[in-house]
Amino acid sequence: MSDFASRIERARMSLDDRALDALCLSVGSDLPYLTGYRAMPLERLTMLVLPAQGQGVLVVPALEAPRIDTSDGLYEVRPWAETEDPVAIVSDLLGPSTHVAVGDETWARFVLALQASDDRRAWVSAEPLMRELRTIKSASEVAALRAAARTVDGVVDQMAEVQFSGRTERDVAREFADRTLADGHEEVLFAIVASGENGASPHHEPTDRIIRHGDAVVVDFGGHQADYSSDTTRMFVVGESPYGFDDAYEVLRTAQAAATAHVRPGVTAASVDAVARDIITEAGYGDLFVHRVGHGIGMDTHEHPYLVEGNDQELSTGMTFSIEPGIYVPEEWGMRLEDIVTVTDTGVEPLNRSDRGIRYVS
């Protein structure tokens, strides 16, 4: 049985367990997870109608139909012409279904139109169902994530030999992106290059600020390779570190290593966050660690599980997520260290392998 056939079968079983009649998925990663086809986010509706029993049908704009591979026969394709009403087509395909789960990234205009098309139907979010399917990664998914991680690791190593000083953040970010594409990614989704005081903003957008001697530079970048995500953060310093930076970085490395070592089946997501946070807090930087320690990753860069205080979900083999503690000193500098890891039967495997030390550049 192919991966997609197995996933569709599991989705049907989950519909049955939840007493749901059908699943409707539009844009976002849930659709390619089940079908291999990623819909463009258009004003034209694309929607997979998957009944608990019977053949699934992918409703697509006619001009998009040639992009779809139907060779495995797992679902039918129903192209719709510009003069047709796709909402009516979906409603007809649902037939007597009265309890329907809809993907959480479906555009509101289509959800509202579907709700209005038949007031006998009850609509619920498909998010819990799809989360259950997607959180545990298969061996092939972990292999894809590992390959994506190795690509960005290689780019980090390349950029350690490149001059930063005298260039803008935007220019350096562009080079990270270009090298990532050249080495195998289909797209780069983000490339944070945050120098000096800008490093204190965790999601800083690169600007025309000129990078100069003495700057610490946070570099956080990633994208898609073979439909799976990469995401890594490494620290670069131009010339010599700013005051207090090296001591704080040793605390950060210790916290990240301890949190990683804590990962194994049965521990909670919150406990991983706590391990890193307790070390950073004990060293006096607790108020400067302003975000959760990690997020799940797969076809999306951010997905379940989220490693944050209050999340008592137990980790299981096949879960894959980031571990990325940070310390941010307003108006001075910031730092973050991020690896993607996967839970194994006996512990943890870091998928990112590039050196975690500071990269000193010119």
C-alpha cells in the first residue's frame, strides 16, 4: 500500500471513529498530505471531498487539472469550468452527509457558502483529525526532513566563509536564500538575518542596516525540499563578540543541549521547554527568553506538537520538532540556537548536524 493510500485509509477510519460522514480539504498542507497535490491559493475553489465510505473526489478549476497526477487511482478528479459553481458541485458530492469536517485553512468565503448550501449539515473543524494523522511522521517523512536539514546545514557551513561586514542584512539574507535554492530546496520561506540590536527581535525582517565589526548576527532560515520543511538558526559574530555575549551563549548552548537530551518517548512537550527555561533562568536570563522552546515541523514549518508550558502531550516516536531557546537583550543583541530533532524509540535524533558554536566571520 502506498503512503497516500495508507493515509486516506487512516483518514476514513478517523472519520468513522468521530461519527463524521465526510472530510473536505482545500488549500494548505492537509490536501497534499492525502493526495500529493498542493492547491494554489486562488479565488477558484479546490476541494477534496472524501466520504467515510466510497471514492474521494478532488474538485479543481479546469485550468489546474493538468497538474494533477491521478495514476494511482486513489481519487477522481472533477474539473469545473469557469461558468460552473464549485460550491454547488461540492454540495452535490456530499449528498446525504450531515456531519462534515472541513480543513482549517479553507477560505472563509467558501466555508460560509458551503454552510449556506444545505442547512441540514453540521460543519466541524478537521484540525483534530488531521493533527492526529500528521503529528507522527513515517520513516519516509523523517528521511525527507533529514535531507532538508542537511541542505541548510551545508549552507551554514558555506556562509561561515563569507564576508558579512559592510553588507546589508537584506543582501546577506538573499545570499542565504540563493545558496539554499542552489543546493536543493524548491523554495525558501524565510531568511532572518538580524544584526546588532536587531537581533533582539526574534522574527526580525532583514533591512538595509549595514552589518559592522562587533555585531552578533542571528541567522534563522528555511524552506521546502521535496515538500518537507527545513528550519535552523545559527549565530555569527563579525570580528569579536559584543560585551556579555560569549557568557550568555554558553548558557544558551547548555540549555539547548540539555533540552535535546531530555527528549524521549513518554516525556511531555512542556517538560522539554522547562529544561531549557530552567537553565536560562538560573543563569539570570529568564526574562530574556520570550518564546516557547519549539514547534513541530513537517510539510508545514510550524505544526503540532508545540513545546510550551502547559502542553502536557506526551512525546511519541516519530514526532519531529525544533528545539530553539533564545536570549534577547533589547537594544543590544540577541541569540538563538535551533535544531530540528525527531523522537526515536530510545531517545532523540538531531536532524541538523552543523556545528553549534559561534561562527566568527569578517
